[in-house]
Amino acid sequence: MSKRITQEREPRPHVKCAHDLCIEPAILSRKLKGGWANLCKRHELFHIQQEADEFCRVKNLTTRLAQMAFIREKLTPKDSPRVHWERVLQTHGLAPIAYEMARNYLRGRGYEREAGQDDEEVAA
Ligand SMILES: [Zn+2]
């Protein structure tokens, strides 16, 4: 039997959640105010919610309307599509499809792709 198969059959070591009395296994480590802690899914969500609550408190987003207005403002594009796609072309390290979409947009062709560009068409 190969080493790889043997490793797949071995159970993963149980890592205890950092919360007292919690019996769920930890799924990740997260840096909290007191240091790194191994957390189960439920306690990970608990800490995410705590951070979100603190963020809203600091930003004075105390009502649902204020929170929704904040998100809308954050999601509203600051630039025109043309400026956005020009910036994409000036940015290094993006996925090739981003540059293709930018060139298509700037050529006035929107987001449409040409036949043969999709991976499935190449593989077929
Ligand atoms: Zn837990």
C-alpha cells in the first residue's frame, strides 16, 4: 500500500475549539485580541459577528438603514466603466480574462467573448 493511501485513511487529529465546554473540532485558527485561537465553525461565526458588531459601533452604523446606506456607498462604482477598464489594463498580475474583458469593452464590444475563447471549446 502506498504512503498516500495510508495517509488518506488515517483520521485527522482532533483539534479542540478554544471555547470552554465546546466539543466541536476546530476548523481554523484565527487571531483574536488575546492571540491565536483554534475555533469550530460555530465559534468562528460568533467571532465574525462580534467583529462586525464592533465595526458598526465604531462607524456609528447603529441602524439597519445606516448599515444599508454604508454598503450602498461602498458598492457604488466611483469611476465610469471606461476608466475602470483602463485601470484594469494598467494593473499587473490579473487573470488573463480580465485583460481580455477590458480590451473588449474598450473596443466597444462589451463583455461578449468570441467563439473559441472558452476553455470548454478548446478542450472539445
Ligand atoms: Zn467551538
